[in-house]
Amino acid sequence: MNTLTVALGDRSYPIHIGSRILADQQLLIPHIKGNQVLIVTNETVAPLYLEKAQSALGNFETETVILPDGEKYKTLEITRRIFTHLLEKHFNRTATLIALGGGVVGDITGFAAACYQRGVNFIQIPTTLLAQVDSSVGGKTGVNHPLGKNMIGAFHQPQCVITDIDTLNTLDNRQLNAGIAEIIKYGLIRDYEFFEWLEDNIEKLIQRDKDALIYAINRSCMNKAEVVAADEKESGQRALLNLGHTFGHAIETGTGYGTWLHGEAIASGMLMAADLSARHGWLSSHELARIKSILLRASLPTGTPAELSAQQFLDLMSVDKKVLAGKLRFVLLKAIGKSFVTEEFEQSHLEELLNETPGINSADLKIRND
């Protein structure tokens, strides 16, 4: 088992990464403050891992909320179910919420924990690759709105993150590849050596080689932990973690949440950001080709939804957390491993990109991973 630390002073917390650690009482119990625990999971994960998580809790007063599975359920309405259960069971301010599932469960549970009685503890037990390398770390929580993704939320750090890679054994190929997109992101924004390692080992990740997965998860979390420790609430360098997200969130919102998986939308968005960088002369054509190649090798999309027009893209991107004073801001690349945030880009290059990027039939996304 590897353990990393997100260094935030008296709010620092560990990320435990290993095999067969989901039900490890020594990792879990020290981070539970009171005697009341609510496990939040979903209909897919509950039959697989809920019993194991419950077994680690011993004599705690434990309740469970099982949510429907899917990005389309990441809403205030679904979050209300958690609040209702907490109130009906008289949970107090020393309660601990445990998020057992992927990114949707983690985001909803964290948001509920941030809001309930103005903030209670929560623990992340991520069961998808994307959640393990990205959304479970850093304290971003929230829900979607029909007009924009993650526009309602709060920063609320977990007490710990327990990443058991054995949960990936039950993850389907499409979800696994979506998680690989976020792994590739770390190489692109700040870790060129890691990107080179990924070029050499991407097939091992796809084939679920345990050593490769542990290394990639550990390296990804190390990168994110360093960024979060330096800029917890995204006033500076943490914004670099959003490479591809302005484009990607527009894809998710425009196609209906869940039609494109988050990682698929981010993969497309990262290539669009790289392409926009190249059109400005900041990124070489050779590096752009390398980025496209690794995404293709991971069976990730390199086009945009055929049903979204360029104007629809622009309209959707205007509702984005990175818009400042009415101006779009993008995370772009000067080179692989060197990213920056800018609002100084040529509108004509952006419009050309949106008109020239090949369209993809959204229904084909599932087929390519079967």
C-alpha cells in the first residue's frame, strides 16, 4: 500500500492506494469523528462493495442511502434524499458520510456533507478509475444544473481517501478508459516524464496490469495533491487541472448528462485545447499528433458530438466557471507538460476549430469499447 498526503495544515489528509484495503478498519475508523455513519452509494456499487464497507464499521450507528447510478442523477433533487435520511435518522454535527462509488457519488456525498448542519465530515472510497485519480482528491464537490455542469457546489475536503484498486476488476472497459483520460491529463499539464511513461505503458493500463495501475494512480494523485496543497480553492495554478474541461463540460451539458462519460468528454476537450494551442503556434504539430495518438490508443474520442453546432458550443461554454468578466478562459499548452491559463486567444482560431473538428455519433462511444 502507498500513502500520500494532501498537505493542507490541520486539514491535511491521507490518500491510501492499495489492494484489498476497502474494508481495512485501521485505515477507516481513525477518521470517523462521532458514532453516526451514513454510507452513500449507488445501485451498481451496492451489491458489489456495500457489505465490505459495512463490515469495517463495527459498532458504529450505520445507515445507508442507495442512489440511482449515472451522471444524469447528479442533481439537487437526488441530493435531497441524503438530507432527508440524515434528518429522519437524527444525525448530528459529529456525523460522518462515506462516499462509496464513482465520481457522481463522491461529488454528491461531499456536497451533502458540506451543507448538512453547515458541514460534517466525509470520507471518499472511490470505486472507478476516474474517481480514484481525480474527483476523490481535492475537495471539489457539487451537482449539475441543466444549464451547466458543476455550477452548484462547495470546496469541502474529505478526512481521507481509500483507493482499493481491486474495485477496478468490476469496472467496464468504457469506464476504465474514461479514467485513463484524466491520467493522461496530468502528463499534459505538468509531468512530461509521466506522459512519456504513459506512451510506453498505455496498453498495460488498458489490460488492467496491477503494477501499472498502482503506479499511474499514485503518480496522478501525487500531481493533484501537490497542486491542491499549493492552491486549494483555485485562485491560481489549480485551474490548470481543468485542461479540456471548458470544451468537455459543454459536451456533457449539450448532449445530456451521461451520454458522454466525463472522461470521454475531457479527452475530446483536451485534444481541442491542444489543437487550439497549435493553431496559435504555441504547440508543435508533432506534439499535437502525440496527444491524439495516445487518446486513440486508449479508445477515447478525438472528435466532438455531431449533434452540436459551433454556435451551440460557444453558447454552452459561455456558462462556465472559468468565464471571467464575460470572457472565456482556456487552459492551453505551450508544450506537453507545460500548461497555462489564458483569455488571450484569437476568436477566429476558436471558431475554425469548432467548425473543423470531426463529428462523432454519440451512440458509437459505447460500441468502440465493447
